[in-house]
Amino acid sequence: MATGSMIHTFTVQWADMDRGVYEDFTLRVARHPSETDAYMLTRLLAYCMEYEEGIAFSEGISSTQEPPVFVRDLTGQITAWIEVGAPDAERLHHGSKLADRVAVYTHRDPARLMTTWSGKRIHRAQDVVVRSFDPGFIDAAVAAIERRNVVTLSLTESELYLDLNQTTLQSTVHEHRIE
């Protein structure tokens, strides 16, 4: 019998001072057995940092037609395609053709990731934003994850402050562009 997804609950207080977004919400995040905690946490951070009306998680790893996080307008059109981890160039190309905005949040080395896209066709590659965190930040945060989590997140001037189950961490959010 195959192992099912593990459900984690995150009660989030989110303050994005740069965009003027302040929200409290609770998310039930399913972590597929093949998904790492680092990927799940990066997916959660991407959701929070991109938070706006119409944001949602996709069906998960089994969903190949949608990114892990996306934003739909009232007509159902995807307006933001948000990838997590290390998507291939073909997914970015596809997402960039469908959505007005494409972002990638990665817990991996962004320079190595972007090297894998070198020379490959990505529609509007110059508009794709890649965001990463300080080395060790995601690993330290992963150590604090439980089944039920209390999260306070704030972002100001590209500095992310995270309190996860009373573990306090800080990271610069690094922005990279595909050349």
C-alpha cells in the first residue's frame, strides 16, 4: 500500500511592508511522500510572499499542468505562475506564455539552477524572477517544522523575518534574473 500525503497546518501572520500586505490565514499543506520538507517550506514561503487575491496551491506533484503555486483572476485565467525548487526550462517557457508574471522560489543554489536553463528557450526569460534565501536558512527552518505550526513572517526591504514555532530566523531574499 502506498503512503499518502502528510498534512501540515500552518497558522500564519504575514506582514509584507514592501507591498503593504498584512494578512492572517491558516493553510493546510499536503506534503507528498516524494516531497522534501525543504521543498514544502519553500512552497509555503512562495505562497506567503506572493500572497494576493486568487492565490492557491496546485494539486501537488501529480499536477503537471499547473505550477506549485499560482494566482487566478476572477475569470479563472492564471495571472501568476510560481514555481518552486528547480523547474526545467520547458515549464518556465510554458508558464511564461500563459501568465503575465513568472517567479521561481528555490531552496537550491540559484547560480547552478540558472546554469541548467542556459541556452534553452524560455519565453520572456528576462522577466522571470528567481528568488533564493541565505545559505542554511531553509535547513534551519525545516528543523522547526511540526504537524501544527505557528508562523509569523515579515518582509521589509528584502529582509525576511521568520518565527516558526518559536524558532526565530532571518534571511535576505535574493533576486536573480535569467540572462
